[in-house]
Amino acid sequence: MIFFPFSKIILDEQLRNEIVSIAEKVIFEAHYFIRRNNDESSVSLREVNRFIILFQFFLNFLENRKENIFNYNIRDNYIGAINLSLYLYYFLRIFNKNIRRDFINTINNFFVNKFNFEKLPIKIQEEIEEEINIEIGYAKNKALLENIFALFVCVINKIPLFIVGKPGCSKSLSTSLIFQNMRGINSNKNIFKKYPRLISFYYQGSLSSTSEGIQNIFIKARKTILNDKNSKEILPVFYFDEMGFTELSKNNPLKVIHSELEYDENKGKISFVGISNWSLDASKMNRGIFISIPEPDKDDLILTALKIGESYNDILVNKYKEYYEKI
């Protein structure tokens, strides 16, 4: 049964019982849904702890937004935090779009009538995207916004994140944009000013990778916060590129990350982002959150084309929309 953090932050007993009941039901159903559509090892008990971490973060995030676009009251903020936590932890890992729709339909039943599971997450993604300086020629499509959203939340909370998808689905781009724009108090926009400046520690995975090489990056990144007097103002991030190739190495170098990625209260805990063209084994993926980017369908390709045109000039899209769609 889930009591913390609800017992400490929801003083009204009736409201607390309602929120706890909803949280228990949706976590159980999401957990069961993922197992039913994958395999037993696709979920773990770590997820309940991380769900609570996400709930607390999103609740604080919603309460501190300058403009309450949805006119949320206190109850709705709790529901919103549950909604966003489910979206990030369970929904974004689903690769098949039809199964994603099934998940939405299943979870909607546990909220109020006509609940729109994607409404709030999409709005928050758009708000975060507005904080990002994106060059002309790049499409602000669904994949990019989902990646940036997951990166922002997981990096801040030091929850390991794995982004899985085929080449061309904005894995590297989204990561680069987060590193370029999250510069602490020197950030250009308001949201990022509230959080530490990111410092990237890059590792290129390959068939020749070794455990020692990976371990050295963790050590180097950790020293940044242990030795820096301004450690609260910076946040080191281990950025592991091409993890899939590393997993194929005969040296079995990824075994070293098992202990490094366990979530605990270690003061030396650092953020971790790994990207791969294919899924890794469950022993690694279960140590963090992973998002699986679906292959683009016709609608996705049309949206991407329109967004690229829009990045140059809105007039292009308005005038040549039919041509973009046909291309």
C-alpha cells in the first residue's frame, strides 16, 4: 500500500484516501499492462520508488508554474502529478502505437469521466520546448518533444534514462539541445534558471569498450560535485552514446553500470543518459527509465515535414501545405 509521500503532503484525510486509491490502482494496472504486453522482466519493484520520486517532482513543478493554464485546484495538481508520472514511466516505453492507445484507454478508466491522458503531458512538453533554442531546419515533432521532456525530468532527478530508437528519431539531437540550454542561472529562459547547470561527460560506446573506461567516466563525473564548492549549482551527466554496440562487446563492459545506476541517497549520485538503436537487456533497463520511440507513420512524416517548413517561415506551411504533405 502506498502512503508516502501522500500522508505527509495531503492533510485532508478524505482527499488523501482518494488520491492514494487512484495512485495504487493506476500503478498496479500500468505495471500489469506492461508485463502483459512484454514479459515479466520488463518491470521491477524499483518502479514504485521512482514513481514516488516523479510524483513529488511533478507536484512541485505544477504548483510553481506561473500560469495555471488548466485552472487546476489542489486535487487536480495531485491528479496531474500522477498523470505525468505514469506518462513518463510507463507510457513512453511502449513502442507500438496501437498498444499506446490501449494503454491510454485502460488508464483513463481510473480517472474522472472524459479524462484526457495526453493533454497535460503534451502541454508540459510544449512549455519545456519553448525554453529550448532550436535552429532553423529542425522539426519540433512528437519524438523530439518526448525525448526533451524525459531528459529534462530524469536528469534533474538523477534517474537513469535510456532512450531507444532507430537512427533519425532525434536521440542525439534532443540530448545535445538539453546540454546546450540547461545552463543554470545563465539559461536564456525562466524554467531552466531554477535548476543546476549541466556538465556533460561523454562516452562513445563501441565493440572495444571496457569496464575500466566506463568506470573512469563515472569517477571523473563524480569528482565534479565532490570537489566543487559550487556543487549545488552544477549537475554532472554521464552521456553514454551507442550503448547497444557496447553491449555486443566480448568484454561485457556494461556490467559495471549495474551498481552505478542503483537509485539511492548517495551524495555522489550523478545523472545518466544512455542512447541506443535497440533495447538492452532487462537487468540494465530496469535500473532506470527508458523511452522507446515508435517508428514514424504517415501522419508523423507529414507533421515532421510541416514543422521543418514552419521553422523557416510560417508562410511556407500556409502556402505550400499540400506540397509538404505529398512529399
